[in-house]
Amino acid sequence: YDLGTQCTPKRVIQVGSKLGLIGACFLQGCKTVENWLAVDEYSDNPPHNIIRSNLRMYSEAYINYMMFDKELFEDNSTDLGLLTEKYGLAATERYMELLWKSLRSEGLLVVDYIHDEAMKKSFTEFCKVRNREPVLFDTRYGLGVVNK
């Protein structure tokens, strides 16, 4: 919720939708979103109608849910990229790369679940390679934010 009050994205891509609850919380605080794309890797994730329903409770934005497709990340017009699922190190690094690629200049990348040292180091190195300084928050699972 708090992040939603602090930024004004119009286009958001979220990897790892988790029933749409994280997105719904964000959308309670942010009223500027016009297009929200929730992306999941596996078909055994929650039904897309539940995700859409939870997101639509707080936004009039165009909500879309899709299975993972690398081409979804290629237009670099995204204002905010959210990685909100706990994946292994290799998958997290792959999603960070794809979300980064999708961001417009000055877009934000937000990565959840970087609480352990390996994930934190990976996120910090990811930022360093791009000559960016990450902002880390000591939340329950660790949160990293970086501006493109």
C-alpha cells in the first residue's frame, strides 16, 4: 500500500500474482495505474478470474493475466516492474533481467523476497552492473527497489 502512495505508474507488470492480493494492496494506494499485467509461470497457479477480481476491487485499470511469455517484456514502456513471488536464485535473476528490459527510462523495479544473503547479493550486483544504487528495505521478506 505504502509504495502505491509514493509512485505514479500508468503501466505495471507484476510477475508472481499471488491471488492478486499484493497488487490489490498496491492499487488501494495508487490511483494512476491504467494497465496492469499479471504474469505467472505455471498453469497450476490460482485461477485468473480470482486475480482479476481482486485487482478490480481497487482499480478501473485494464487488468490482464497471462502465462509467461518472454515477448511480454519487450516493449520497454513499463513504469513499474514488480517481482512478488519467491523463486530460486536463477529464476529471480532471469525475471529481474526481463522486467528491467521492459522498463522505460526512470521506471522502477521492485523485487520482493531478497531476505537471504544470496538473493540480496544478487540484487545488489544486478544494480551495480547497471550503475545503479539499490534501496533495500528490511521488511518481513526483504524488499529491493531500483530506478532505471
